[in-house]
Amino acid sequence: MHRWLAAISAAAMLWIAAGAASAAEQEEAVYEKRMELYKKAEAVSLIPWYYFAAIDQYERNVRQVRRDLPKPTGVLGIYMKPEIWAGPLNKNPHDTDPFTISQFGGLGVDGDGDGYARADDDDDVIMAMARYLQTYGIDHRHIKIALWNYYQRAKTVDLILGKARIYKKYQTLKLDNHVFPLPLGANYSYRDTWGDARGWGGRRIHEGTDIFAGYGVPVRSTCYGIVELKGWNKYGGWRIGIRDINNTYHYFAHLNGFAADLREGQIVEPGTIIGSVGSSGYGPPGTAGKFPPHLHYGMYKDNGYTEWAFDPYPHLKAWERAERQQRRR
């Protein structure tokens, strides 16, 4: 009986391992296909690939959290509305004829030479975006103007250009790794405090997770991203905001201080020391000691219109668990 159970257990472990390997291979294939499309657009337009990667990543993340947009059917996330693709005066919003689309001022093009301009074809979509950007120019300044005219939202332009900077620096699309915000060897504790009542400054709910630790414990960036904000807030004290590759804003508050060389606009990665645990906040600049030292960690998502908070606790537990497992290996 014991041998039979052992055989069953071993078979199950092999099945799980095989499934994980298969999922990793599929993910790798998706990354390779995306990069192939970005490089193709770069070769045709002379616009660096990381701009296309940034636009695609921004739109993919937006489509994941919006109900008014269709979900991607290919490997790209770029979505062009029918009136943009086919042309605003085109009576056929689903037109696939490159000639009539061009006559109506649509952006749709035949990117793979099959004679059709399909809004759900990855090759056609990436080439349509390449042609659009190219009409403005291929340098950074003109690309920024093109993005503004396309999205009509300054924050969207900033988010896309920020992603482009990150992709340019690391020269890879695989930037989804995360770590726990405090070193795992530190003495800390936390629980899910999402939605708890807060009274200072008016009744409000707690939009984050409090991680209690001693003064001076290092605080780390949890992700690849850009330091979007650094300074004082009467609620959060000395705080830092980092925008990652997935349109998520990571908020670190009540800090004791900042890393000496940290600056706004700086690119950081998982594990970069950004500050230390403190008890700052609930008053004018310099106020501290009104509560036990802890890190307030929050997460906010941008959907192309607005931004809202969501519970970071499940993510913190997952990152903590994954980092511990990685260390055991």
C-alpha cells in the first residue's frame, strides 16, 4: 500500500512539474513572438522597438482591467477602435480593404501581405501603429507628440514613455519579477489590514497593508519601475511611489528616510533599497512617532481613465512565499 501511494505521489509531482515546464515554455514563446513583432516594426519604421513594447504593454494592462474593451485574441494588446482602424467616415467600421480604409483616413494596413487589413491581426496592428508614429517623426520628441494626439491624455503618454525607458535599459520583455518589500531576514509582522477604519484627517478606510518592523529596517523596491514620486505627505509622511511595467503604482509610506542616491525619475528593480522603516506622518513635514514604526504598502491600478487602490496583501504573501522558495533552491 505504501509503495502504491508513493508511486501515485511521485506521478503527481512529475505531472505538476511537467505542467509548470509547459506553461513556462508557452510564456517564453509569447515573449519571443512579441519581440519579433516589435523588431519588425522597428525595421520598417526606424523607431526603436521599446516604444512599441511600451505601447503594447500599456494597452494590454488597460484591457485586462476594463470591461468596455474587448480582450486580446493574439499576443499583442494594442486595440484600435473601429472608427480609428477603418476611418471615421467609413460606413463599414469592420472594413478590411486596405485601399478603402486609406481613402477614409483609417489607420488600418495590411502588415503581412495577405491583402487584408484586419484589426485583430497582430502583424497588421503593429504595422498600423508603426505607420502612425512614423508620420510624426522617429525621434523621441515627435513620438511623444504622436502619443498625445492618439491618446489625448498626458498621464497615458507619461506611462508609456516610462515603460519605454525601462525596456530600453534592460533590453528584455521579462520584467515581471517581484520581491517582498522588507528583507526576509528582518524581524517583521503583518496581516491583511485592507479596509480597516482610519480616523486621522477624517474618516477613511485603510488602502494598503501595514508591515510592522523596527526603525531603520531597509525598504526595497518590489518591482521593476520608475520612481514617480518622492517626498512628504501629511498622511503618509516620507513616502515613495514607484510605477511598474504593468501600470501599477506601488506606494511606500511612513518611511524613516530615503536611500541617499534615490531620485524621482530613477529606474529601480526588485530589491533596490529605497529607504527604511519609520513612523513619519500624521502632521506637517518632520512629524514622527505618532504610531509604532511600520511600512504602509499600497497598490494602485491605472485603467486609462482613473486610478484606484486594491488589496496588496495577497500579492505580498505570494512574493514572500516565492522569494523564500527561491532561496531554498
